[in-house]
Amino acid sequence: MFKNFGTVLRFSLKNMAGTKGFKVVTVIFSIIFLIAPAVILIAIGYNSSKDSSLKSCTAETVYVDDETDSDKAFWQGLYGLPEEEYKSIKYVVCENVEDALSKAKGDESGIVLVVKNKDGLIANVIIPEGSKVEKGNAKNYLKFIKNYNRYFTIGLLGLSEEELSVLDTESIYETYTESGYEKGVSIAEDVLSSEELMREQVMKVVSMALPYATIMLLYFMLLSYGQTLAQSVVMEKESKLMDTMLISVRTESLIFGKLLAAIITAMIQAFSWIAVLALGFSAGSLISKAIFPEGKNYLTAFIDGMKELNVFRPGNVVIGIIFLFLSFVLYFSLAAIAGAMSSTKEEVSSKATLFIFPLLISFFILIFAGGMNAETTKTWMLIIPFTGGMILPANVMLGYVSWPVILAALAAFIVLIVALIYMAGRIYKMMSLYKGNAISISEVLKRTFSKT
């Protein structure tokens, strides 16, 4: 049945994976997928390690042009706000902005503040002539106002000094786990609990993102290599070599050899990118922690805690890869059938819907049936090969699929794949010497399964 299968496989594999274009694209994207995650994680580590505390504005005197209805005593109440760098600032309330600029002229450590009430508080800082306060430090004063926006807004709209004193007290907000609350230790104080919370939140995102990533990978590989496979299948028919080919190679060997070559080519490219992507995230996590040991972010917490989360275990990853391979075989078999039905490469384009539509229809079924979240996927979506092929690899790697479901899905995949490859062989044999006008898909299927 599979006479000269190896010869067909080697020849087809050389034509698909041995080209310069294939190597260049694989290498370029591998470099991108290696560098990008590392850069992202280092950038996140840098941002998370930055000191978020309010820095000094270096000004010792603020000349205020207060155009609101507030009491002048409001400005003296600022000494009580819990910001050490701002408690020593002296406030001089002026008649208008010209008066403020005049008094501030020549003061090397002075700035002018203009506050107005126009459907909300408007605050502007002016660095007067002769002041040595830098622009960045002047912005720090605006950040001070922003941090205490509620205090400024309410105070400048008319609260008395006694009423404002209520706002001086600092509110305390903490988040606890149940065990942490009993111990009196908040999540912010408990580093372990904080990282666990981050891991759980990232896990929810990964549970939804990974199935989408699998579908995108399958779609783009099918789009790229499905058409190539279909045209490769029709090549001998178009070049008039069929008379010779059928003497030395059986149709099943020809179809399966080309099919497997296309799948191996796609898998080499896909797994090269997946491997360097994983390496990029791992290296980025290590570099980020080495450079910014105090920086904590969701991605590094997730990468460090994958063992505790029970995801991407070696056994699950291997099974997930097997199902990803079977998914490629399943959808690429449809591309082989499209090629077997065609007599010329032009006909292949018109029959591309045969392997693109099932994938799109399965995707929309999953979307509307709620199957795109690994935590809520229904069992029937995993067992039916066309929908299972899109989400099963991700769900298995994340540890959400039980062994009975895995075995049932495996059996369904094998049965359907064998049937599709057999069908492709029969159609190819029937259409191998066909020279007439293009016939419809329904007519091909009707003739394929007829007794004559």
C-alpha cells in the first residue's frame, strides 16, 4: 500500500523545508521571538522596581495666586499633610498672578502657583525669573497636588480649617488572604501570598490566551502550507507525469508522503518559534530578576510558580504536542483532499474553502459555545476532532483534561484522520487521469463512494 513512500516523503520534504525562503523566514522570526520576550520582561522589571514615592520639588517658598473662594488659612493646613518633603514649604498668598511673580522674582528657591475654579480645580505652576527650581522638580509639585487632589479640591471650594482637619488623617487600605487576615499579615506584607495572587491572575489570562495562540498557529500554518500541499498534490497531474508515477508509486503513498512532508515542515517552523519564545521568556525572567531583584511583576511570578500551578508539566507538554501534531494532520488532510480533487493549480485556489472553512466554522462554534476559556471548556468540544484540534493541545498542557477525555479524543482523531487520508487517496486515484472540466465537490464525493 505504501510502496516508495519514503522516496516521496524525502523529495517533498526537500522541496518544502529545504528552500532558502523557508530558512530565512524561520531564522528571522526565531531571532524576534527570542529577543522580544526578554526585552518585555526586562522593561516590566525596570518599571516595577522604580520608586513610586513622591519626590521633592526643591522649592522652599510657593507664591500663590488663589482665584478660588477658599480661606487663606487653607494654605497653612498643608503643613499637616503626610509628605515630609513638602511640610517645610512656606506659602505666600498674593493678590494676583502679577503680584505673585513680582514677589517671587529673584527667589532662587521659589515657584508661583496659580489655582482657579472652572468646573473643577485648575492648577498651574510657573517658574519665575531667577528661580533655580528645575522643570522636573516643578512638575513634582503638581504631582503633589494630584496625589492630594481630593484635599485640594474640597478645601479650595470652601471647607473650613476644622473641617479640613478631618481629611488630614491618613486612611489605611489593605488586602488579606483568609489565613493572612487571621495572622494580621496583609498581601502587601506577605511576599509569598502576593506572588501567589499574581500567579493566579496570570493563570486566568493564560487559560484564555493559550487556546487563541494555538488557533492562530494552526490557522497561519494551514494558510501557508495547506495551499502548498494542495498544489504539490496536483503537480504530477498538471505536468503529465501521472502515467509514469502510477507505475512506481501507489496513490496512498503519494498523498501521505506529501501530506507528512508538509506537516513536518510546518511543525519544524512552529516548534522552532515556540522553543525560542519559551527560551526568551525564561532568559528574560532570569535577567530581569538579576538586574532588578526588588522588582515584582506578574510574568516572572507566573514563570517561577509554574510548578506550584501544575501547568506545563513535561508529561502534559508531550501529550499536548502529540495532539497539536494530530491537529495539523487533520486539517492538512483536508488540504490534500482539495489537491486530489483538482486537475490544475488554478483549481486548487477555488477549493481552498475545503480546508479553511472547517477551521473557521469550528472557531466560531467555540466562540459562541464558550469553549475559548480552558477553565470552562465542555467535554464534547475536546472530543470532536475539528473543535478539539483547536483547543485540546492548550488545555492538556495547562492540566485541565482528564485521562478518559484524552483517550477518547485520541481515538476520535485517529479514526477521522485515517478516514480522511483514505478518502484523499481514493479521490486522487479517481481523478488522476481526469482531463475534463472542473467538477463540483459533491460530484467528486458521489463518484468516490460509488461502486463503479
